[in-house]
Amino acid sequence: MHAQTLRQYDRLGLVRPGRTAGGGRRYSPRDVALLREVQRLSQEDGVNLAGIKRIIELESQVEALQERVHELLAELDGAQRRAMAAESAVAAGFRPDLTHPVPGSALVVWRPRPPRGAR
């Protein structure tokens, strides 16, 4: 790829190369794959740079959302497992809520005394 093209992609924010001490650009394997995709979209599909930038942003957003979905599914799976374990324990007669009362959680019922003459 031509150096001028790389500088243009850098200015647009399509890639973010690292820098050497002398100021030279160093592209990561991810950047190289992205540059190839930019080149393919531009040359084969005829997409302009603004469209390419938007496509890349949307693909990045899709990746982030997919990761979040996987995290949430794992969280849900863990919650379902805990709920099933709790249901199994209750079905077996174990009641953790009755075995260890929390201090200060006692319920006191107050009944007023009947008047002295009403007994």
C-alpha cells in the first residue's frame, strides 16, 4: 500500500499505528488486517472512505455488543444454576432463611392489655 494512502487512513482514524523512536509507523497484525479490509472495500466493492469508516465503526460496535451478550448469557447461566440449587435445597427441606436468624430481625407482636376491669 502506498505511504500516502496509509497516512490518509491514519488521519481518518481508520487505523492507529504505533510509532518508533524516529517517528516511523508500526502496524499491528490487527491494523494490517484492517488495512486489507479497507483496500478490499474500496477497490472491489467501490465503497468511499466515509462509508468504509462507518462500516468499520459499526463492525466494531457489533463486536462489542456480541461480547456483552456473551457476558450476560454467562451471568444468566450462573443465576439460573444458583436458583436451581436453591430450589433443590428447599425441596429437600433445607430452609436457610430459618436456620440462622439475623440479629435484630425478630418480630414482636404487641397486644394491648385489656382494661383492668374487663378481665
